[in-house]
Amino acid sequence: MRDTLTSLRYRYWPDHLLGEILSKRWTETAIPVILLLIVGFAFSRSIDNFLSPASLADTARQAGEIGFIALGLALVVTVGGIDLSVGSIFALTDFCALYLLDVAGWPVPAVVVATLFCGALLGAVNGVLVGYLRLRAFITTLITLIIYRSAYDLLIQRYSNAIASAFPDIPSWDFIGAGSVFGIPTVALAYIVIAIFGHIFMTRLRPGWHITAIGGSRRSAYNSGIPVRRTIALCYVASGVLTSVGALFFASRLGTVGGDIGVGLEVIVLTATVLGGITLGGGKGSVAKSAVGVLIVLLITNGLTTMNARGGVNRMALAGILLVAAMVDIRWQKNRTRIISKVYVAPTYHELPPPPPTEIGQGGPFEQNDKLRIVEAIGLGRIEAPEDVILDRHDNLYAGSRHGDIMRFLAPDYQKMEVFAHIGGQPLGMAFDREDNLYVCIGGMGLYRIKPDGTVEKATDETNRSMRSVNDDSRLRLADDLDITDDGLIFFSEATVRYEMDEWPIDGLEARGNGRIISYDTKTGATRTELRGLKFPNGICVASDGQSILFAETFGCSIKRYWFAGPRKGAVEVVMDNLPGYPDNINLASDGNYWLALVGMRSPSLDLAWKMPGFRRRMAKRVPVDEWLFPNINTGCVVKFNEQGKIVESFWDLHGENHPMITSMREHRGYLYLGGILNNRIGRYKLDNADPNFVQYDKRWGKQS
Amino acid sequence: MKRFRFNQQEIVFAVFALLFLVFSIFLNGFLTAENMLTLLQNVAVLGILGLAMAIVVIGRGIDISLIAALAVPPGLALQMVQNGHSLPFSLLIAVLLTIAFGLVNGWLIAYAEVPSLFATLATGLLLAGLGQAALFQLDVVQWSPGMDGFERLGQGTVLGVPTSIWMFAIACIVVAFLLRQTRWGAYIYAIGDNPYAARVTGIPSRPIIVLQYVITALIGCFAGLVLAASVNSMPTRIFNSTLIYDVILVVVLGGIGLSGGRGGVLNVIIGTLLIGTMLNGMTIMDISYAGQNLIKGVVLLLAVITDSFLNPRNEETAQQGDI
């Protein structure tokens, strides 16, 4: 009863979503957005007309002006710096625009261009100092803040009367300041256009990526050839230009050069930036975050002003928010991965009946023996992690290695070893197609094709994204084993969509159906997900009927059959379940039966733990990862089973001296070649009564001589 | 043959001597007893603030909120006396506020790990806002009869030397003793030199950092009291001035590198003298406030550029987010 309840609870409650949602980068933007909604709601309830169109348009104009400055600052903060001089640049460019218009009498387009140039120049000073001379951004821009501000003070002492007495009546200038298109103020419209461009720039264009990369790690960026100094300098220039854009709109709206213009603006903009979730220190920033931050700050300051708060209160509120936001941001950045790793592992209920006996004397098909004791080792100490092995018709032996190579051992004595092809990821399952191309599943990379001359080509590394998955499951995370049908359709398994290759035991701890089977059509190049929700699908073999595949579910401890053609197309049927171990690769035997590797044997402790998801979750939260329960993969065996799922024979090595673990086996000309992902050798075992001419893929493609 | 290499301290001292000489010769009214007194008096408060800043800068931090600590707690003391509280009680409250403020700064920087520039920028605003919103009735808190006698902290002379100079001297001795003679002082240098090494050596980095900011705030408050006593009021709008940049100027020009772990009280004295002379000369030359700021800014910029060449940032211990 209790087990049933547990099983129902874990079947229908999506535990795994929390970790997946938290590990999405947009959750960082979601928090400020929620804050914005709360603030907006609170003020709209407590202040009349807070959300009236007039009030909104006014807010939009201010938000646009400050928004431009915030965009500039966002850029600078993302690249790993800070720009405190924006307030003074704002004042100076505001003066520049009004002076040129009112006193010098320039036409509006010239004024606009000159003001932007002025902003660029002022930003360039910061850029050279911080970018090229590598001064500290904070202290440097603090100084330029004073210098620019005193320059502004000196200038307005002389010209403020001239500017104040001029009343320019230029429609295009007024349109910039007070105009609107379809009820949207010009400045807001301009902001939206630039913000959209900024978003594309930061997320889709190379310079934007460079900026994020430099902010993330300056030295790594430098080492990967990014022009660090120039990019940083240009960010400050951009900040100056964007500030001058804001100042242009401000100048055309109010037309004043008062003494306190832009004073303290840097604090407002900085608060907006940090509040939006742009990390101080760089590497993380987006246009959306900047915009949200500006809106929150404006709503709060405007709201407080409307409520007639004293100047000091406003200041305190701003400083308080700034501190809290900075603190939350820093704590979150520091603990993010830890929090996610604590909640990411979401074990589920997984019940298996007691396994069939394997002990000597208990009988049964799995009874242990010592047949594999005489296995001879190939490439001992020279190859690492051959998960799968395969032989061509010339008897050359191919095996993957941990270093991202396909190694080839040359017949007949397998003493000479050479790198057949370098791929870069760990090769797992392998199969030959009709044209002698070697198809290989590469963990973390996808499905690759190696031509007979050794050239490597990517076959596929993505499939259709499923709508209900939070994790982006279009990318192939752990392609594991494959086989090719007569029509050139490749079925391959992806063991899990939630973990990377090195984390595969955690998937076993979770025991959720995270894996899937995917097909790749060698004729059209189309990739399609065939089956989902499998518990670590692993070995795959096209069955003798040519209409179905057999696949192993490692942590389901079962072999299943999936019909991809014929009358039962689409059906899945259990061939064997409740195996005493964890099944791995499946391959054809010369007598028409199938070989199956059991990579490890089940243990009572993990079987029990699989029925206790809460226990495993507590373990994942409280115990360091290297002390978690780990599926046993030290002892395994090879079994032969027939089409009906009956075990014909089993091969054990009681001491594991010659060949410690087994992840795959391949029959070839009377021998069984064994691979193991933790081994430093390939095993070879002489089979009795086997077809001495059997070459698996030659037989399949009808090339048997 | 011995290579000629000046360290920054010597250069700055030479510049100061040169500047003093030039002003004495070319500026009327510079080398008078009265002006020297004004110069030293003006310099005294700046020097005390420089000492406060030096402590955190040596510990690889910075305290932008120093002016708030200078203005608000002494202002509060004056306000409380004005409202009828006794002087000792008011001073006690002011000191407690200062300690609390220093603790907040230190906690934010040491435990919450907010960058010091950023934390103190915000806390300074917070404290100034608090003063403006809740503590003071007017921007300038006036002297009241209850404060009588206290003005001797900033006015008058002892043995012919103005009291404020004595105050600066006392502060110098206290800080020098703290930095050079106590274990805590050594810890501050160690943390400033390499925070990670200091931590793995077993130095209680975080409490020491908190201590730095508390002491800094207390010295700031002391400077505020001296300032208030010398002008018989507390102009709290001083927070909006550029005084903090003068303080940073003193520290950086004096040769205490912003990357921490270097310098001492002597550097502050030299920096103070140079800045004092410069400001005084500019005042006599009747350069406008904005003009003075401009010149100060340029000098500060040059100082920071020089500093970055003389004391390059340690790329090994500079961490990401160290802006």
C-alpha cells in the first residue's frame, strides 16, 4: 500500500523540473520581473492614477532616457567594468546639445551628430584609461566623474544664461523631446528599437559574445584571441554614446542646463543595473535585465516622490535596494551551482523483483562459471576505455579510447596499434554500414561517421526538441550504442537527457526514464526521436526479422523489442526483464542468437534504495557525490539469449583477473572480443562450436565470402 | 654603480617641496604665519580622514562612506545637545552609531562579500539619507550652549600650535601604533598583500576586515568632531562635496597603493601636505570651486595612472569582479 502510494507520487509529480528550471539562465531574469510586478501592483493600489495613460507616458519618457544610460552601463558591467561617470557625461552632452542648438545655432541633425560624437569622445577617455592603460574602472570613472562635472560647472557658469534665454522653435527638435508615434513617446520607441538591436547584438553577434566572454574571464578571453583591450575600450565608448542619446532626448524635452542635472544619476542607473540582475564583475548581462531594472527603480522613485517622501528617504530607499540587490546577486552567483546541484538530482520510485540466482550450485541460466578466465588480453596497458569493439573483414580490430580516438589493432597478431581516426569525444557503440563506413556514437557529441580512409564526418548531433521538456533535449548528450537496418536507418540510444556522460551513475541513482531511442536516416539525413522515457537505454541490435530492434535498458534491467516496420510497427514488447545485472551492449551471434553484456550485477542495497526515492534524495543533498550509492560495475558477464528471450549460455570470470569488466562483446571468426569502458585492454575468447567465418556486418550486408 | 630610483614617497615629497617653494616665491600671502595656520588647520581634518582611509586601503579596500561617517554621527551629537541632551550622552550615542555603521560596512564587505567600493558607496548614501530624513532639522546643525568647552577640540592653540594639528598628530600616533606595533596591524598588511594567503595562514580575515571598517568609521567620526569644533557647526551637506576625492587623493598621492599591503602613516602625512599646499595655493590664486575640482581631478587621475605603473595590480590575486 505504502509502496503503491510512493510509486504513484513519484510517477505523477515532476520532481525533476525544479532543478531543470533553476538551471535555466532565464530564471535569473524572472526574479527581477516578479519584483517589478509586485512593485507595480503595490504602487497602483496605494497611489491614484499611478497607471493612468498620462502618468505612464511620463514614466515611459523618463524610463527611455534613463534606459539608454542603463544600456550603456549594462554593456560596461557585462564586460567586467563599471562606469560612474555617466551622470557627468549626461550633463556634458546635454550642455553640448543645447549650446550647439541655442547659442551656436546649428541645424538639428548636426546637433544630434555632434552630441553623439561628444558622448563617444568622453566615453573614449574612460575607454583608453580602463581598457588600454588597465586602470581600475571604479576609481578611474570616479575621477572622470569629477573632471567632467567640474568642466560642466565651469561651462554653465558662462553659458547658462544664453541657453536659458533662447527659445528655439524647431518642430523636429520638439518632436524628439515631446512627440509620439501612435501614442508611444518618441524616446520609448527609440529605446525599444535600440534595445531589440542590443538584444540581438549581445546574444547573436560575435562582438556581443566577445563582451560576455571578457566579462566572464578576462584572461581566458585573451588567451582565446579576443582583442580584450580594444573591446573593453569600445564598451566605454558605447556607454558614452548611449548616455548622450539619453541626454539628447532629455535636452529636447526640458531644454535646461541646471546645476544638478545628472547629479547622482550614476547611482540610479547602477541600482537599476544591479537590480535587473546584471552581475557586478561581468560575464552576465542582458538587455531585458537592464530594462526591467530601470522600470523597477523608476517606479519606486516616482512612487516615493508622489507620496511626498523627503529627499533623504528617497536616497535611503535607493541605497537600501542597491545593497540588498547586490547582496542577493553576490550570494546567488556564489551558491548557484551548489543550490542547483542539490536540487537537480530528483530520484524516483523504481521497483524490481528479487533477481534470479547466480551463485554456483543454485542452478539457473545465470549460474556462475569460470569460462572467461582464459581470456587473452590485446593492447594491455596501451588502450584506455574501449567501450565497444568491432572488426572489419580483414580482421583488423577497432576500439574507442578515452582520448577521443578510434584505435585500430592490425591483424593478425594485434600487436601493432595505430590511431585510425581522431574525433575528440569518447567513442561508444560502433557499427559498419553497407559502404564500410564506421558509424560511432560519441558521448557528448552525437553520431559520427568515419569513412574507410579515416576521415571523420558528423552524422547528427541534434533531434527534434520535445515541447514538454524544460531541458533543451534537442542536443544529444549521451549517444550510446547503435545498429543499422537494411534500409539504412540507424537506431541509436541516448542514455539520458538530464546528465552529461561523466555523470551517468547519477542517472542510475535517479532511476527515472530519462533516455530515448533516436533514428537517423542515412539516406535523408533526418533525425527523429522514436521512443522516450527509457531507463538508460544502452545496447541496440537489429533483430533477425529485420522489422524490429532489441534494446537494453540498463537501469530497467530489461531487454525490449521495438518494431520499426511491419504489421506491429511502433509497438514495444518486453523480451527479458528482471535480469540479475545491468545490461549493456547487444550484438548478433553467429548462430542467430544474441550476445548481451551485463556490465555489473545488481546489489540488494541499490535495489532497496530504488524503492526509497526520499532516501536517495536526502543522500544526494547531504552526502558528497563520491560517497553516493553507485551501481556495481565491477563484476559482470556475457550471456547469449535467443529470439524468445531465453538465456542460452553464460560466461563468467570469477576473479576478473584477465578481463575485469565487460561493456560489450563482438563475435568474429570464432572468437569473442570483449570491451570494457574501465579497462586498459581488449579481451579475446575462443568460442567453441562457432562459425569460423562469421563477420557480423559482412553477413548482414551479404558480403560474406 | 647605484641606480637612481626614487620611490613614490620621495617623488611626492620633492613635488611638495617644489610646490611650496614656488608658491612662497610667487604667491602673495602664501608664506604668512596666518596662512600657514589656515593651511595646517584645513589640512588637519583632511589628514585625519586620510589616516582613516589609509587603514582600509592598506587592507585592500576602500571606504567611500567616510564622509557620511564624518558628517552624520557628529551632526547627531550636536543635534542631540541642541535638543537638550547632555554632551557625554550625545557623544556616546554618536560613537555607538559610528560603531554600528562600521560594523554594517565591515559585515557587508567581509561576510556578504560585496565589493568594498560598492558597499560603502551604498552605505554612505544610506547613512546620509538617514541623517537627512530623520536626524537633522536643518542642513547645518548649529552649535548650542550645551557644547561649550567642546570647541577647544578644534580651536585655540596648545604650546603655540593649533589644537587641530595636535589632533592630527594624536591620530597619527594612534594609527601608527595600531599598524606597526600591534598584531592586528600586521594582519591588516597581510590581508592587503594577499587576502587568500592571509586566510590560509589562519589569520581571522573576516573579523579583521570588520575591525578595519569600524576603526575607519570611528576616525572619520573623530575628524567630524574636530571639524565641527573648529567651525562651531556641522555642515552636513559636506556629504555632497568632493571631499572624499581629496581623501583618496591624499592616500594615493602619498604612496599607499590601491592594491593594498603597502604604505603607512608617513605616506598620509606627505600626501596631506601636498594636497593642503595645492588647495591653499589654488584658493589664494582665486580659482573657482569648479576649477579647483577640475585641477584636483586631473592630478588624481595622473596619480592613479602613476600608481598603476608603480604598484601594478597583482594578476594572481586579483579576482573577478574586482573592479
